[in-house]
Amino acid sequence: MARKIGSRYTAHQVLGRGSAGTVWLGEGPDGPVAVKLLREDLASDQELVGRFVQERTALLGLDHPHIVSVHDLVVDGNDLALVMDLVRGTDLRTRLDRERRMAPEAAVAIVADVADALAAAHAAGVVHRDVKPENVLLDMQGPLGPGGAHPALLTDFGVAKLIDTPRRTRATKIIGTPDYLAPEIVEGLPPRAAVDIYALATVLYELLAGFTPFGGGHPGAVLRRHVTETVAPLPGIPDELWQLLVQCLAKAPASRLRASELAARLREQLPSLAGMPPLDVDEPGSEPEEDEGAEDPAEGTEGGTAAGARGEPRVRRGAVPLVPGAKPDSNRDTHTSMRVPGPDELAGGARGTARVPRAAGAPRPGSARNRAMARRRRLTLGAAALVLVAAVGLGAWAALSDDEGDVPPQDSNNSAPAVP
């Protein structure tokens, strides 16, 4: 059912839903547009509406081939909307849900496009603050790039900043998506351009591995890992690309590259990545199924469905697909409100929370399968030791037998005369 958005736009159908609002296919004076209609509770916040209007100039001024341009901001009654370019394609989260991980060449090409977009935004003094796959759109009508990658466009600039108003959040709250939050945000520092670099490096890690480096479990555990854990290496990743990732995931913001530097360095990697297949690694904490009837660990959990023998695609944790009626996962909401962990919580608990990627098929440390394999190894080593001991014993017995057989027999003709 169509609805009017202001006096110039008409929204015809829902394209997708997120935690901040709903995206509609709309029509304006110059043709089709995408209209992001923010939630009604946000539209009723007069302080937020004032801030929304103040941000108008900055948002309308972002013009770059890899940024979804904002054409207009509408404040009309209970409607608070951003009118944007309509991108004919899908979002990066949807592609990850379908493919789980991408070939390194395509992943790096997409992230390089996003880095270019961030470079333009940062030069204009705008920090995105919510870089993640849901906010990267793939233009299916654009020319294919390296590895068959579609052009990537970054969207939702300014939404996190608009919602993060002093009245809605206090110093004890964090606004953001846990998996992609830079350590300095967790520690309560103001977000600068470096937080976008950290989030983008996390996205690249996820495109390569199929999971984020510090995600999984309760949001509080995720926040702690960002502050205390060191990113674990990915088996099979080229060393130069890995060093680039490590630098951009540094805990200290000053150690990270600028967006323009990251884009240039990533494109330098593309020739060496041509033809490289996706990495073959297992997510930390996951167990490969040992038999066809094994229970799927995702079954019965929020955002997860059974895959297994039925051949159905597994819905990844936290998927927020751009389809009508989609239910967002609370762990991936754009504006999840979380308590800032205290210093004692951030200082402790690091041991045991590390999530080390494993080669495909390798058991998870401490799992039942890992313990069973360890028992089998001990039994095998014990049996080998027994065989070795038996072999040594037999060898010694044989050697002694040979020594006894070498004693010459006594000659009866040479025997000593009997004593009378």
C-alpha cells in the first residue's frame, strides 16, 4: 500500500527492515528512490529531529561513486526519512548468508571500494560509526571488478550519530553493533575516523573467514574480546594481506591506517590474490558433524536453522536480510544499547575467551571430539610403547640365545685323566 512521504515522495513497497527503520521503494520528482523511514519513536524525539536537521548539510554533501547519496531529508509529522539513491542489488550481509565466505580477490576488491567511500567521508569530517555488511550495498547493474566483485556502496551515513543523542544515551551506554565496535568505543572514548577503519577490517576478516574475529556469545563477552584479545591468524591467508589486517585491527587507534592508505594498499594486493579460492577454515566454537544424523548446533537458536542432510542453506548468526518481514537479530542490531563494561571486567576474563580459527575439520579444543581424539592418541601411543618394549625384549632374548650357542662343545678325547 502506497504512502506519502512529505509532499514530494511516495513510498510503494518495503524493501527491507532494520533496527533503525524501514527501507521503502519510493518515487520522487526525478524517478525511483529509496526512502529510509526511521522508527516512530525516533521521529517523536524533538531533540533528535533538531539534530537530524542540523546534519542535513553534511549528509547531503557526501558525493562519491561508492557512497549511496542522500537526496533529501524529510521531517513531516511523525515521518522522519532519508531519501537516497536506489541501488539495484543486494547488501553484503545477504551475500554472506548465501556464500558464507568469499574468495580473497573479490573480498579485497569490495573492501577497497568501501575504504574509498570512507576516505571521502572522513575528508568531509563525517565518521560513519556503523560500518558492517548490512550497510554495504552491491550494485548488480554495475561493471564487475576483480574476482567478479560488484561495485560496493556504503550507506546509512549519520544514522548512528543521529540516534546517539545525549538524552537517549548516557556515558554508561554504548551505541553500535558489538562485532564491529573498536576498543576505544568500548572504553568510552569518542568515536573518531579510526573506528571506521577497525570496523572495515573486521568486515574484511569476516568476508575471508565467514565469521568475525571477536564475535560469538553474549555481547559483553564480545566487547571484552575487542579490548583484551589479539586477533588470531587465519590459516591460508597471504602474509602481506594478514599484516595489513593486523595493523587495521590494532587496539591503538593511531596505529591504524587512514582510509585512503587502506584502499591503496588493498588494491596493491589484488594481483597476488587472483584465482585464489575461499579459505577453508572452521569457526571457533563450531563442531564439524561426524555423521549425517548429528544434531545441528544452530537448530533451535535465534537466527539459526538446521542445515545438515536436508541440504538447506544455514542462516548465519545475526543475519539481517533485506527482505520484507525480516526479523533482526538482537546481537546484530545497528543500534544495540549495551552497558559499558567496568575496568575490572575489561581487565579480567581474557583467558579462555580467545577464538582461534581452525583448519576445516579440526576439532575444537576442549570439545568431546577433541578429548576422544586425545584418548585415541594416548591408546595408540601406549600400544606402540608396548610393541616397542616387546620388540626390545625379544631382541635381547635372541641375542642371549645366540651367545650361548657360540660356546664350543667339550672334546671327549681331550678330557682330563681321571684321578685315581
